[in-house]
Amino acid sequence: MSSKFDKIIDYAVRKGFFWQSYEIYGGQAGFYDLGSLGVLLKSNIIELWREFFVKQHQEFVVEIETPIIAPAIVFKASGHEENFTDYAVECLQCHRTFRADHLVEERLGISAEGLKAEQIEEVIRKNDIRCPVCGGPLGNVYRFLLLFQTYIGPYSPSNLAYLRPEAAQGMFINFKRVYELMKRRLPFGIAQIGKVARNEISPRQGLIRLREFTIMEIEFFYDESNPTCDLLYENCSDEYINILRAEDRAKGIDKPLPISVSEAVDEKIILSPWLAYWMCIAKKFVNALGVPNNKTYFEEKLPSERAHYSKQTFDQIVIVERWGKLEVSGHAYRHTYDLERHIEFSRADLYAIRQLKAPKIIRRSVVKYDKNAVISFFGTKAPQVFKVLASLSSEALAKIVAESKGDGVVVEGIEIPKTIFRVEDVEEKVWVEKIIPHVAEPSFGAERLLYIVLEYAYSEDGGKVIMKFPKRVAPIKVGVTPLVDREPLEGIAHRLFKELKRHYYAMYLEGDSIGKKYAQADELGIPFVVTVDYESPSKGDVTIRDRDTKKQIRVPIDGVVKVIDAGLKGVDIFSLGYPIIERVEDKE
Amino acid sequence: MSSKFDKIIDYAVRKGFFWQSYEIYGGQAGFYDLGSLGVLLKSNIIELWREFFVKQHQEFVVEIETPIIAPAIVFKASGHEENFTDYAVECLQCHRTFRADHLVEERLGISAEGLKAEQIEEVIRKNDIRCPVCGGPLGNVYRFLLLFQTYIGPYSPSNLAYLRPEAAQGMFINFKRVYELMKRRLPFGIAQIGKVARNEISPRQGLIRLREFTIMEIEFFYDESNPTCDLLYENCSDEYINILRAEDRAKGIDKPLPISVSEAVDEKIILSPWLAYWMCIAKKFVNALGVPNNKTYFEEKLPSERAHYSKQTFDQIVIVERWGKLEVSGHAYRHTYDLERHIEFSRADLYAIRQLKAPKIIRRSVVKYDKNAVISFFGTKAPQVFKVLASLSSEALAKIVAESKGDGVVVEGIEIPKTIFRVEDVEEKVWVEKIIPHVAEPSFGAERLLYIVLEYAYSEDGGKVIMKFPKRVAPIKVGVTPLVDREPLEGIAHRLFKELKRHYYAMYLEGDSIGKKYAQADELGIPFVVTVDYESPSKGDVTIRDRDTKKQIRVPIDGVVKVIDAGLKGVDIFSLGYPIIERVEDKE
């Protein structure tokens, strides 16, 4: 067989980690099913993420869950309705739709980055690019909205809804609620793990580009003037991360350079200290999944590559065999963009309170109005006028009055005589001010990490596959087997299996020879195999074999769970004082 | 405050368990957000379900994950496109839409069960039922499809897709893949936990009737002639479950009766033995969530109440204060319905193989055809004819030929001379036969269980709330606090908290007095509070307080994790041999 990628996909499908969805109906691009081992591996990856990002920071990072379906206003406010698009072009003959920029890039080997629809269309016309499937002519290039649309309740424009393309908006719109629950203390983070959907145009990269996938995100809110990130200095300042800067990329440099996290912050290479902190945690997390430091780096995006909400973005890259590099997480300095937009669209108070060290004197114009004059001028219409006036802040009203020319002031369509208003300048002493917190966002895709874990665990030994999963994420933790499939060994093994499956996902191994059983366990990446051998019935002990060293220790049966618990937590089981056996394994 | 329900909702929103989604945009009925405590509680409920339903049965129940978005063909095949509807009626004045049957039931206090659209419409006309919001006249009653619609890729009828209303279909269409992975052994179960969406018409019951919720389902496949449910007899035969039978309900009886699981199977009260097995596990699971046996029973649905796919359905009911009863799970004997439909719609082989004890002689008609005659008759069209003929099974073709009158046989629109075909009777000896497995399905909604856990945990003691969560599902496992907020007690407490949060979701308690701190912990249902007191600095130990008895034990600091681990697993911490203290707690 050919490439490592092909071997891994073949392995994964054969063992039931994943496969394309809706196979019996011809398959559906961009959708994958996870089989039993895939679910276990993914859950373990998610749990590890939760551990690194939430549980270790549980005093100030909390997880919430919000719906996948959202009324359209949410993604209008977030800017997605306007910006979350790709260029599409339809074949006029077979009516398949393609990513227009990808067609150009593939055909001509040039970058279509930053081109407008008309420009891409011109390139297509000039170079006579045609449908890659049927050779037919291509239509106009247009912007295709990548949000899945639906309706909440009956079909009606006011019921338009979208499936979320990111979990982030659920966190932004709940900022105030969580802020109150966190006793109004900044900084804090809101985490969310859940499904998102992106209506990609003709996705073709299997598990790597999905129309539906699981995202793991944190929106981290902090006071920009006082980020208080002691944690950065406590846990990360001496850590080195590899960064490929945008300014270097623009010069054609593609070699990332190591830099300490604190230096990256001090020299403003990373603009947000909390972005830097979570990048450091991201590096440690990816290491824990089996990716060494020299195989991962952060690539800063060029301004033209950044999402509409971001002031600075780093993609965390992992080197892979197939594509050279694969983005496994994005780190965006979302700044105040999202909260500002939701304040604008909802008129809700999504501010935090900053305590001032000294009071601030505020001078401002306020507008008062003569209620009796309103009543006598408007009569029965007066209540409506009061309602309109009350809906505006004093500042907003002052601005309207100041900007009005002539004798009348038009407020939401109602003309009110200027004489009714009186503008006063007032002075106030305040000890707090409202701020919009800044936001740093680390965002991971679980399915890509699943692929990464498979690629980095994959190894071969004499033609046999050994999946060297980090123990914490291995789908099946322990195998149990009798040395030979005979009594009394079998009975002991069965009882032990029954006990072990109360604690772990375990497997009772069957096979012709012990060598084949071990090979089976290695192929599934099972870290430990417990073997009941000829000495077990009389001595009440068993052996525990370590996947990576193939060495074994002899352990009393009632100590097995303790040893495996320790081993899974990272303890070297050979340091526990049990007799070590090096057996020559049956190779058949 | 009034009812227990109101108190629980008030408590849950205040503490941030959950709240209505999209509040800043006016809220959206049928959608709820979970806050931090809600996420922890729900995850623990899901983990416990996984433990009872999957992990304990891991040799033959495996979990998979399939997408929420599905091409329309899937739900056409499943019968949902045709049957998954409710009666809707729109107000002609304010254009709000309502459940027509619910309007009738609420207004007239009669059941609209089983009525057709025209009949409901007639009742509405005759009784002059009007819009409950604006009093306007109501339009026609129509069947409203409860599937959320979307499009995969560009808008086009062939790209129509639905959001799944149940996880089940993802398991059915993957039956064959998992069957192969399970080495073709029946019985086995496929489990799935994930989001589903139902476009309910004007849902109004908060967390109880959601448009988007998390389902936990098993499709359990077995050979009906040989169900081999030894487990039923091993684990459940002596267990009693409460059943309210459909035939009793039809007579107006509403008192469930206890019956042993094996008796219910033997007397065909439960038609599928595996349905009975999972009902038994469901009872134990709900018990573990804090619901005693006399507060839960299984209500058999009447034929008119059953979903289109079910031959028998039991709803698992839990008694609740607000609605009297609440359905927390459904147990459907889906029989062969779904696999049959997918075989019909996909033409895929979704059969299992049954080994026969003795060979069976099969006599059947096969059709052969003269290829040369096809070529000479059809010329260049011959390849197309071969393709059509090859797409049909020999039996299907024999049937068409046998049923054709006249000289020609019409196959998929092509007329073929009868002389080309030759029908032969053949006899075969077979040792296996193809079967469609029968299916028993237990299906739970996670959010309803979350409400149930809150209601059954809720208690008051002298005006103070104590949430008596079962320890396994309590969101926060342990609190840590110094007896007074002073050094050196505080320092020890902080270090202990740092250690404990590596293991558990923990909370550092702050407050004016130890009594208030304990009250705070009780209000959150924290099972154990570790207190650093005046003796701690010199003796190196702390006290551990048990939420339910309010008694404490003195434990060395390095033994705390072991004691809490044991306590969370259900061990009585007062049996561990540590000194027991009964302190009078500060009541302020």
C-alpha cells in the first residue's frame, strides 16, 4: 500500500473508527460516522481538552451549553450572515457546484486569495476553466452563504434560523448572565463543546473538512487595561512555542521560530496576553495527544486571511504526511467585536464594570423635557411620545436635539417642537466605568484531532500495526486473556474481565496463540494486557504486559486494578516493585 | 413562593443551571441554555446512563456517533416525512400558530386523541374557539411536519435535508457495518447519545418540551426466534417493575401494578424479552438518579398513541409535582420496521445471517436469459438492457416474467420479448438463512432527566434549600474552606483546593461564618465539605462533612482524596474508621 495517510484511513475504516455517513444511500460528502473505537477515542480527546482548558482553570473557566439552532438575528449581529461566505460556481451542464477559488488554484497553481467574485470569474473565462467533472461551461461566480438555513416554527421570513457555524455566539450572548454568576469578576472564560455545521461547497477531504463537526471553544473575557494574567507567568512564561509570523510569511519565509511565551507578549508578537496563555496551553495539550514540539507551530494569519471579527489570528499547525500541515486549532483575538455587535443589535447591556482607583468627573449634556408641554401639544398621542422619548438614553436624545436644524426635532418619525426640550450640562463624579471586555478565543475541532492522534500513534513493527496511543486517550484501556484457551485459565480470565469492565473499556482477547492475541491488542493500541498463565491458578497472580516495551510484570489478581489505574495516570508500572519478566513473544 | 415547580425553576435559573436561550433577543420558545452547574449535572447524568446501558454491556453494546443533518431520503424511508406531524392552526389575525389538538383539549377539556384534521376543525368551528392570544379567528387545521428542513449544498429539491428527530436512524442505516464489526453475532446493541431537533408547534413547557435536546438511545438487534437473553434471567428476572397496561387504561384504570420482569415476558405483557430487559435497566437507572420505585412506572401506549414504527410502546413515567406525571423515556418494540424500510429504499443488504440446525431445501424459480438474443434484438441498446436485468434479483425477475401477459415482458420501461427468457425450477440445500433482526429500543431525553434529578434532590430545612443529589451526579463534588478566613488556615485550605481540583469539580467556599459556608454548599448539593480548623496546622488533618447527615470525620490531609473517592463511589465514609464528630452547626 502507498502513503501513511492511506494506511491510516484503511486501518480506521477497517477497525470501525469512522466511515462516510449515509453509505447505503450512496454517501454524503462532508459527513462522517464514528464507530465504537472512534467514539471512545473522541470522548477521551474531549475529556483531555476539558481537563487542560476547563478543569485545571475551574475557578474562572466554566462550561455552558447553548443550542445549535439560532434565530437569524444572532448571526446577522455576529457578521456571519454577511461575511461567512465562499465563492461558488455552478457547472451549467451537470449543475454541480464548486469552490470557484479552489478551481482556479488547482488549475493554474496560483493563489486566488483576496480576489473578488468578478476577478475570479475573469480568470475562469480567460483560461477557459471548465467543469472538472463533465467538462461543461461554468456559470457566474457568486458568494455562497456557508450557514445552513432552517425555520423555527412555520416557514416565514421572520422565523428564519441558522445552524451555528461556531459555538462562540452562544457564549457572547450569555456574557452578562455568566458575568453575574461569576460575581462580576474579570477575567473569566466561558467554554463550550458541541456540534457546529458549515455548509461547505463540495468538501472532499474526508474527516478533515466536515459539514458537521464538534468544536471545543473558549471565549475568554478580560479587562484590557488590567488583564491580570499571573497564570501566564506562573505556568507558561518560560515555555517556548514555535511561531511563524505574518510579516515573515509576507516575505516568503516559511520557517517558524521558537520564542518564549512571555517574550512573545512583551514584544507584542502576540497582541493579547491571554491569547498567548491559551496558545501555551494548546501546545501542551497537543503534546499530550502525542505530537512532539518540533511537529507543531503557530502560523499567524495575514490580514486578508483573518475572519471578519479578528484583530490577530494564529492557526495551530500540526505537520502531517498527507497535506504537509493541518490546522488543528485557531487562536483569535476577537477584541470587543462580538460584544459590541450584540449590544448594537439587541440593545442589551453587555458591559462589565471597571472599578476606578480615583473618581472620574464626567461632564455631559442631558436633555430634560416639559411633560405638560408634551401633553398639551400632543393630546391623546402624548403617551406614545413619552414612550419614544423614554426608549432613548439621555445622551442619545441630547445628540438628536443638538443636531436638529430648525424648530422641530424628529424622534423616530415624530416631530416635536424644539421648545419642549431643555439641554443642561451636568457634572458627575463616578467610581466605576462600563467597559467592553476584550476577548481571546482558542478554538479546536475534535475530529481533526482524532485524525492527528491516529497519525501520530500509527507505527509498524515487522509488518504489524502498533497504535501507540497516549494511554490517556487510548480507546480500550486493557485486554484480558488466558495464555491458552482452556480451563482453569479461561474461567479466571472471564472473571477478571467481568471485574475490569466495571472500571474500564476492556476487551477479552480470543485467538489461536498468545502472540496473535498480543498483536491484536497492539493493533488496537491497548496499553495493557493482563494474561492468566499456568502459574495463575496456584499463585493467584497474573502478568500485565506493557504495549510499548512488551515487558511484563507479575501482579496479584487483587492488585491489577491499582496497577492499571496508576499506569493510565502515567506512572511507570515497572517502578512499582513487581517482578519484571521479559518474555520472548510468539511471533506467529 | 408557591409550588415546588416554581421554587425549582427559580432555584435553577438563579444558580445558573439553565435559562431560556436568546434572552437578549427576546427569548426563543423551545430552546434552553445550560449554565455551568447544568452542564456538570447533565454530563454526570449522561455518564451514568453510559455506565448502566453501555459500559456494563460493553461486549455487545457499542456506542456510535452519526450526524444530526441527514439527506431527506433517510427520513422518507423511516416514515417520518409522512408521519412525524402534529395538527397546527394559524390565527388569521396575529398569525401565531398553535397546536390545534391542544387548543381543543385546553378549551373544552376533552381529548382530541385520534381525531383527523377535519374533525378538529369542526370542533373548533362549532365551539367558536378563537386565538388564545389575540382572540382572532382561526384558519384551517393542517398537518405540520415536525422535521426541521435545510439543504446540504445549494438550494435545490435534490439537496433537501432534515435535522434528525431521533438518533435511531443513524443506527439502523449502519446496522450492517456494526454487525460486521461485531463479528456477525446477534444479539447486539448500538447506542448513541447526541442532539436531536423537533420543530414543535408553540412549545410552552420550558425544559420539558424542547425543540432541540439530547437523546440517549439504544437500538438493540436480536434474532426473534433465539433472543438468548440470559442476562434478563441473570440480572432482572426477580426485579419488579410497575406497569400500567393499555388494556387497563382503555377501561379507565390508572393504577400501575407491580410485576416481575420474567413474568411480564412469560405472560406476553411485554412482547419483546429484550424490551423487558432494558426496561428493567431503565428502572434501576432512574432509581440511581434519586427516584424511588413507587414514583416511577411504565405506561403502555394505546395503538392510537404509538409511533408509526412501533408494535408496542411503554413510556417510563416519573411522578412530578407540576404535571402529575412526566415521560422520561420511551421503550418501543420497533420490530423489523426500520430495517425493512431501509432495505426497501436503499436496496442495501441489511440482513443478518441465521445458522440453521439442519439444512433447508429451497425450491425456487430462476430466470435465465439468452444473451445473444438480447444483443441481436436490442443492438446498441443491449448494454442498457443487461444493466437493468442485472439490477434485479433472479426471484424478482421470475416474478415479473410470471406475471407478464402477452409476448413481451416490461422491465423498468423496456419491453423485452418473452422468448428471450427461460424459467427454471431449481432446488438448493442451504445451511443459513437471511433474517431481519427484531429491534427493542430504550430512548431517554437528558434534559427531562435533569429536571427530574432537580425535583427529587430538592429539599428544604428551616427555609434553607438542600439539594440531595445522588453523589454520583452531584455537579460539584467537594467544597473546601477554612473554619475562619485567616492564616494559617487559609493557606492550608488554598493548597488543598488546588490539589482537589485536579481530581474533582470543587469549590473554595467563602463566607461570613462556617454555618453560612455549609449552607452555601448544601444549596449547591455538594456532598462533602473539607474544613481546615484550628487543629489542622498542628495535627495535619482536616474534617470532612457529609451533606446528608451533617456529621463529620477527622482525616489526615493526605487521606482526603481516598476518602472522597470512596464516598463518591457509594461507600459510607463513617464506616472507614476515622473519628466521627457531631458538631452543632452555626445557624446564622
